[in-house]
Amino acid sequence: MAKRLEGQIVPIERIESRIFVLRGHRVMLDRDLAELFGVALKRLNEQVKRNRERFPDDFMFQLTLEEGKAVMLSRSQIATLKRGQNIKYRPYVFTEHGAVMSASWPQ
């Protein structure tokens, strides 16, 4: 279960280290955004699916499995992912506008 960060200050370095450029956009992975918001990834993705009209392509898009694997491997210190970190589903990535939009939901 994710731990809520309500009332806590998150160091900018923690956020910046999770931002990367993909398809010409600065984005964050859905799992990183969920962790920062203190919600389960499953809940974040449920809200996205329920509110898809709020997320045009310049707010959020879904990676291919290959892109998702490449992103996870590029963030890993070693060439293989740890147990439980394998990509099974196509992850969403959020641009700055998409992250702000998803932050406005009641948690």
C-alpha cells in the first residue's frame, strides 16, 4: 500500500530524478506519480480510465511494452530488473499538465 505524503515536503531532487524525455515530452511514469501522491498505482490508473476525456495526448499517453521496459532498465543500476519490477502492462506517462490534472483529484 502506498504511503500518503500529505503535509510533507518532497525534495525537488526526488521529483527531478523521475522526470525524463520521451517522444519529445518531459514526463513521469504513472508508478512514480502514484508514489509521490501516496496512492496505489491501481487507483491512479482507475481514475485515469474514468476521466480519460481530461487527458488529451499532450497531458498523458501510454507507452508500448518495449518503451516501458527500456525506461525501467535505463533507471536501474544493473542491467536486470529486481523481482516484481518487470513490466506486464503498458505504463502511462504524464506530462507536467497531466500531473497537475491528476493531482487535483480527491485522493
